[in-house]
Amino acid sequence: MTARLGVVLALLTAGAAALPPSPAVAQSARSLLVDPSVRSTGMGGASTAVHSSDDVNGWANPAVLGYLTGFGYRWNSTRLFPEPAPNVTFQSDRFSYGWGGVGLAIESHTLNYGQIELTDAQGSPIGSYEQTEDVRPLSGGISLSRTIEAVADLLAGAAPRFTRYADIAIGVSRKRVRLRLAPPAYQGVGRTIASDFGLLVRATPLPKTDTGRPFLDLSYGFAVLNHNDAQVVFVDEDRADYVLRQYRNGITARVGFPLSQGAAASLERHLGRWIARGMDPLVSVAVAADFARYQLGPQQRFGSGVDQVGVELVLANSLAVRFGHVGDEFSRIDDYSFGLGLGFSLADFAGARIDYARYPQSRGLSKLDRHAVAAWFDPVAFVRR
């Protein structure tokens, strides 16, 4: 039983699935370090400051949840080690809702190691057991400018001009973690609570308008994941392993070119108003860079880090092409990622998308192929239409 689990944990420590290296200290809950966003992994994992999307990555920074609008659902599943351990999978679901600058997300992440055979003291088989790590995050974020705009709208007034040009958002996450690596009799069940904090600062020199002019948006994000020095406590309370803390700094720049009034009118005649308006902007480009550092326990100095850089090109708000680079010297990763997204939007109130990403692992392991689907609906925007 323990031999097979040791092989899997060794693969995780090698840096697969964007997991950082494991310091020479006991640590647990590797599932907390798997990025659930396929969109993000297509961009090399850079997403701490990326907020201009219907599928913001609250795992990297809960502050971006303040930019959610309406109801949303996202699902993905990944085989982490297709060749050496094909039964090891990671699956994630997220339900979210946002309105007026306040966003909430309920998620479920499961790292499944597959079935192991149990034996007695004489080595005779006595059954099987499915090894899993389950994480249940509850996250929220609030955007100051978007909240001010929502209040002004409710009062039938005009929001201050600064809300178009600047914003500050904060977010928190509370994650309930349960590890089931062996039956309770083997002292292989552990639990903990981990917490995240995030901050986002936005500056928009060229806001988006109805005149068809280009827009430019800049942002900086900072997040501390698992900041509360959480320890996974197993059945034997004398055994407690720290959860790896992660510090993330990220910057993002996004430029967009809306449809011209003539092109918008032509599309509305041929495709209908909702589909045509859902294709705006015509072109947008986002460039993001993240720098992460890791720490295990309150006494340890900063460990190794990961540099992540990514680009996303979106055409007609429908086809996304993503490219990124991951640099992780300790885990021996110096390689590129690639991603695609295909979807549609109905004006600004509904849409759906499928995503694909190919992400590098440590030397000797093949790249990961990741898939996801997402859908959203904003009833407030629909009623206004």
C-alpha cells in the first residue's frame, strides 16, 4: 500500500501539474497546489492579476472574484501522469455568482490516486481502498469601484469618474481539506483548514467606451495562499504536516479593439443583435506575468520559486489562442505551454466555452493535456436587454 503511494507522491514532488518542489520538510495536501483553471495553464499559469474574463481564476487570487457577473459553472478533469500512473486524476467543479462588485464561489477539487490493495500482517489481500485528497474552497471577492457603480445605478445617479479609471479589490478564501490516504485504522486520514488572501489594483488609462475606440487596462495582483500555517492532522494527533504556503505577485496588461459602428451594424443585420454584440471586442490581447515563492511552516525561509509568463489573443470574443512559458529551476521545468478556447456570448448576459491546454512537467514526463467547459448567465443583464 505505501509503496504505490510513495511513487505517486514522488511524481508530485517532481513538479507535475504545476506543483512546486517539495522542501525537505514534511508537507501534505499537494492538491492545494494544482491550478484548477485550464485557461490559466494555457498561459503558463500566469493569472494572479487577470480579471477581465468571465472565468477569472480565484485559486490564484480570490480578489478577482469581485469581477464576476451572474451565475457561472466551470468543470475540468485531468490525468496528471498519463504514462507512469494513468489512474491519478484531478477534477474540479466551481459554482459562482457575482453582482455589484461582489463575487462568491463554491468549489470542489479532488485529487484521486486510484485504488490500492490492502493486505493484512501476513501479506494476504483484505480489500481495496481509494486514495483521495478533497478540497472544498469557499471564496469571495469585492471590487470597490464596481460596488460604487452598482450603488449609483440603484440610486439612479452617476458613479464618480474615477471608477472607470482605477479600482482596488480584495478577496479571501477558506478551504476545507481532507486527505484519505489509507483507512482510519492505518492512521491515513487527515484534515485541516487553509485560508487565502488576495489584493488587486487596477489602472485603466483608456476605458472602454461606446465609440469604438481601443481600450487599455493595467493591473497588479498579490495573493498569499494557505497563509495561516495550516497543518494536516492525521488520526494520530502527534503527526501533523504543514501545508505549503504560496506568495504570488502578478501583473497584466490588456488592450482591446472594439467593433466599429459600421461592422457592428452589419453583424446585427446578418447574425442578430445578441450574437453580434457578443462578438465585441473584435480583437483583444492580454499579457500576464506571475512570480511565485513558497514557504513551508513559519520558521522556514522562502523556498524555490516559479516564473510564469503568458499571452492570450481573443478574436471576436469567441476564439482564444494562449501561449506561455514556465521557469522552475528546482523542478527542472523550462518549457512552454499552449492553450485554445472556443465559445460564444449572447450580448453580455450568457455564454459558454470549451478550453484546452497543454502544460509542461519535469524532465522525463510528458506534457499534460487539460480540458474544461464553462458556462455563465447574468439574469440582471438579461432583464435589462
